[in-house]
Amino acid sequence: MEHHHHHHHAHATAQNKHIVLIAAIINLLFVIIEAGVGFWQNSLSLLSDAGHNLSDVFSLLLVLVAMRLTQVASDDKHTYGYKKSSVLISLLNAVLLLIAVGAIIVEAIRKFKNPDPINGEVISWTAAIGIIINGATALLLMKGQKEDLNIKGAFLHMAADTLVSVGVVISGLIIIFTGWTIVDPIMSLIIAAVILVSTWGLLHESLRLSMDAVPESIDLHEIEHHMKEVDHVLDVHHLHIWALSTTENALTAHVVVDDLTEMPAVKHALKEELEEHNIAHSTLEFEDGEHPCEDHDCRSHEHHHDHEHEHDDDQEPAHLEHHHDHDNEPAHLEHQSNHPHEH
């Protein structure tokens, strides 16, 4: 099972690496063509878009770097290797998308104040090529983006560029037929808003994973429930789940079993169950009910739990003594019963 999982993971990574490399080459060629047309037509908007597409090529190269770093072997200083770098690069990609949104907004504001003369036909044709290039790249990345946050970042870059190109084509057609150049910055602001909304999820998840939060695709309580359903497992505590990279997850847990002689079978069953939920790296500590956990956190929890019980017991006996334990308060009771006779 574990061998099959790692083989599948390695195959998927190699496939995604080839797709990203092809996407980077295609987009670099398009940047060269678009920049050339921009210089030929003296079009600032085309040159700006070429610069934006160049940032996408940089983004794709970052994804390739992340994939390479996740394959670097661990050492004495980095016992998990460089897997976490993929999360940081994912975060960087989200920030780059936000910078791109900021650049589009700034350029749109500038065009509102100082509208440029625009050749709608040339811009439309060039943007139409952009739709084909960016759209094809986004389709290539679509499958992988469900498995890898970095691929998702690259997919969002390409999808955003496709959207920009669609907006540019629509703007160009409107300008050709009406001469309303004001539509260009308006369309830019609409596109910027759409990119911002789509980027938020990538930024949010990247930040969470960089802080070792439970990945969004995993439900901690569901994992705990499935672990407790395994034969001989009485309880699970000290459960921690985090992302080693944008594709690999890890877990540590303390497992209480009813018979420690069954530990090998229980461990095998638990690891198989965890791999079904995309957790390939798990470290399990086994305990029995007679020998409780010795960790500080366990003792703190048990002390707090015992203290609550002691507190409850302290509340109850005083009340019960007053009503049921006559030997403890004879003087007081005699004093109350003899008091009327003194009068």
C-alpha cells in the first residue's frame, strides 16, 4: 500500500513537472511575440500585458523550483528535506498575483486620467492569441491543481491571464465599433476584482499551511473517528496533522489499545486507513489503559480533569454531611433541639 502510494505520488509529480515546463516555454514564446508587437505598434498596453505574462513565466519557474526542492533528500539539519519550501513558494505566488492586481488597478486609474489612443483591431487580435495560449495552459494545469497548491497557483495565474485577454478582446471590439476608449480601464477594474476574489483562497490556504494548520482537505475529527474504529483501539489523543509540503501531509498521535500484543496489526491497519485520507507520513505512539501517557501535556490534561472531579466531590460531601452524617454535628443538633426547653 505504502509503496503504491509513493509510486503514484512520484508519477503525478513527474507528470505535473512536464506540464509546467511546457506551459513555461509556451508562455515565454508568447511574451516574446507580444512584446515584439507592442514595440512595433508602440502600444503601452500590449507591453504592459507582456510584462504581466513574463511574471507568469516566473511564477511557473517558481513551481518547478518548488517541485525540485521537494525531491531533495533530508539531512541532519533538515530532517524533512525542503518539502516546506513548496508552501512558501505557493505563498509567494499568491503575493505575486496580488501585486499583479495592484498593477492593473494603478494602470486603470492612469488611463482614466490620461486615456491613450488605442488601435482596437491590433489589440484584439493579439489578445485573442493570448486567450488560446493562456487558456490551453490553464487546461493543462486544471487536473493537477486539485492535488498541489503550487499547481493551483500556476493555474490561477493562467486562468487570470485568460480572463484578462478576454476582457482586452471585448474592449478592443467595443473600441472598434464605438470609439469608447474609456471601456478599457473599466474592463481592467472588473478583471482585477475577479482575480482578487480567486486569489484569496490561495493566499488563505498558503498562510494556513505555513503555520502548520490542518490542511483544508482534511477533517481532523473525521480522521480521529476512523482511527478509533480500528479493532483494539480504545482511544486516540495528542492528534496533530499538518502539511509537509503542498502535496504531502503528516500526522502524530497517541493510540490507546486494549492489548499491546496486537500493536503490529493495529499499526498496519491505522497506517492503511491514514493513507486512504492522503496522510502518508504518520508517527504513532501506543499505550494501554494501565500505563497512562507520560507526556507533560497528558499529565496537565489529567491533572485538570482530576481537579475538576475533586472540585465536584468537595461540593457534594458538605451538602451530604449536613443531611446524612449525624455523628459529625451532634453538638450543633443538640443545641438546636434543647434550645426550646431552656425557655
